[in-house]
Amino acid sequence: MKTYLITGGAGFIGSNFIHYMFNKYKEEIFIINIDNLTYAGNLNNLKNIENLNNYKFIKGDICDAENLSKIFKTYDIEYVVNFAAESHVDRSIEDPSIFVKTNILGTQVLIEIAKKYWKMKNGFKEGKKYIQISTDEVYGSLGEDGYFTEKTLIDPHSPYSSSKASADLIVKAYYDTYRMPINITRCSNNYGPYQFPEKLIPLIINNCIKNRDIPIYGDGKNVRDWLYVEDHCAAIDLVINEGAVGEIYNIGGNNEKQNIEIVKYIIYALKHKGLDVEEALIRYVEDRKGHDRRYAIDSTKIREELRFNPSVNFNDGMLRTIEWYLNNKDWLGKIVNGDYMNYYKKFYGR
Ligand code: NAD
Ligand code: DAU
């Protein structure tokens, strides 16, 4: 039985990954989920697996070396998959310091503890691997043409993406210096169930449900490459099992959309489901500072080396996502309470 230490497993992608892994491997795996439950961590994402014998939740911070040491002493961990992060660009523009702490320092503390417990005199114990979940945002912004490959120079612009790029460099240094078994994955924008409604897609769905204005930054023509979260999880599982040690893998959906297209799609789909919602709710608001224009991933490497292809097309993924939010209004209702409304007022004015 393989033991996985998942960090940030109560967040959007981490919780989807835990579901994906239990669906696929059932009793064959043991998962320890360490998460310090920031505003983005939500144990309701994991309700239906929380009592499994092969699952353990530990409330803890990846910056806390002592606590991590205890975990490594108690369990023989094969894989560390580091999802834990501050992940929202707008929050990083407002207050970068926690991004530096969690995303950079936390990554270094975590990988150092893994190294301490995995390192032998000559090299590392067999079968161990550290996976850093990174982002395409480390590459910066594209013009109308071109794609990010793994060889594209990193050129991050926001405090968030700079902190993720810094973490990548630390992880790479552990490979270059100690030959520690690592992989780094750099994925494009994810969407799907359990995403916190500060990010574009769930924020719009929630605003449509509440008949609230829909804020679009700038001219609405910024482009993102969208991937259904389950496909991201499948790609990470492939990288863990088959990724060549020390390598970086880009993961993308080959699914570029302008923000305005996404917004109009959601309004159209919700109208189709009988919701009374109109494009008149759209409000063009002040642009995000340093707003990256376009992200687009070249996934050739993971497709050719690991045979990864996304399985969920944009239409199906969006309809699944919209239906999930409509069917889980309780989940949403518990989030969009006082704290969320304070955030909303602070960032959007009303
Ligand atoms: P999220 O904000 O939904 O979840 C982050 C989780 O990490 C939360 O549960 C939070 O409580 C936890 N966390 C934060 N600080 C922690 C700390 N110090 N110690 C322990 N836990 C901590 O983020 P997400 O969207 O699920 O993203 C997960 C990872 O994937 C991040 O590293 C992000 O950079 C990366 N990523 C996200 C996307 C995307 O589209 N969402 C795309 C590519 C890469
Ligand atoms: O590319 C991967 C990244 O995708 C991840 O690393 C990040 O963790 C994740 O948050 C996401 O970053 P983005 O900045 O691309 O996602 P966000 O949902 O915040 O914004 C998507 C686009 O929509 C972006 O161009 C900004 C725009 N936007 C966003 C919000 C929240 C709006 O126009 N209005 C909004 O209210």
C-alpha cells in the first residue's frame, strides 16, 4: 500500500485529487491530508471520504517543520504532493506577504523535511517522490501567438506567480543539488466542483444565482486555457507514476477562451436551465493590476511521453460544473457568508 502525503487537500484541486485517487485506487492507497484550513480550505469538500480507514486528516501548516517531522516519523511516506498554497492573484496584489510565506518558505520547509527522511548515504530511498503542483502563470503572459513549453523562460508578473516560480526554483535546486526525486507540474486554469467562489467561474455562477452584477476586468478579452479539474488530477497521477525524475511537465486543456466568452456561456447555460439571468448583469470594471493577457499551454511533452490527453471537453465540463453548483447550494451557502461578503465588498466595492 502506497502512502501519499497530500498538502492543501481541503482546497479545490487537492480535494478533487483525493476523490480521484480513492475512486481509482480504493483500498490500495493510504492518504494523509495536511491542511491548515485557511479561508480556502473546506472540510465539506471531503465529507464522503472522511471516515475511510485509509484516510487521515491532519490540521497543520507546511511551514511547521516540527509537525511535518512527526508525520514523517510516524508514517512511511512514498509520495508528497504539494498543493498547499495561497492561490488567488487578486489577494496577492493586495497582500503579498502570506504568499511569500506559504508558497516559498512552506515549500522549502516541506521539501527539506522530505529530504531529511528520504535521504540515505548514497542517494535516496527507493520509490520516493516529491511532486510540486505549480502553474502556467510562472511563464508570464503571451501575445496573440505562441504557447508555453517547459523550456519557456519563467517571467512571472504577480506576487502570486512570482511566489510559485520561486517555489519551483527551490524544488529544482533540490534535484540539481541533491538529486532528490522530484517532478514539477505546471497546469493551466482548472474548473470544476469545489472551487472557491473568488475565482472567475464559480464567482460568476454564484452571482448569476444571486442576480448580482458580473464583474469583468478590463475589456474581458484576456485568454485562459481551461482544463476540467478531474483531467488535471489524472495528469498528476500519471506524473507521479511515470514522470521521469527531475522533469517539469506542462498540463493544459488546449481550450483557450476569452473571459467574456466564459461569462456569456455561463449565462446562456443557466438561462437554459430556467434561471432568470441576463447579459445585462455584466459590468466591465477596473482591470486587474499587471493583468496577464493570455495563457496557453503546449502539452506535447506530457502527451507524447506519458500519453496524457484530457478526457472531458469544454462543453461537458462546463455543464457538469454548472450543475454541480446548482445541486450544491448548501456547500456554496456555507461559504458565501460574512467573511466572503467582506472580501467581496472590499474587492468589488459592493
Ligand atoms: P485553493 O486555494 O483552493 O486551496 C489551497 C489549499 O491549501 C487550501 O485548502 C488551504 O487551506 C491550504 N493551505 C494554504 N496555506 C497552507 C499552509 N501554509 N499549510 C497547509 N495548507 C495550506 O487552491 P487550488 O486552486 O486548489 O490550487 C492548488 C494548487 O494548484 C496551488 O498550488 C496552485 O498554485 C496550483 N494551481 C492551481 C490552478 C487553478 O486553476 N486553481 C491551476 C494550476 C495550478
Ligand atoms: O493559470 C493557472 C492559474 O489560474 C492558477 O495558478 C491560479 O491559482 C488560479 O487562480 C488561476 O489564476 P487566474 O488569475 O487566471 O484565475 P481567476 O479565476 O482569478 O481569473 C481568470 C480570469 O478572469 C483572469 O483573466 C481575471 C478574470 N476575472 C477574474 C475575476 C475573479 C474577471 O474578469 N473578473 C473577476 O471577478
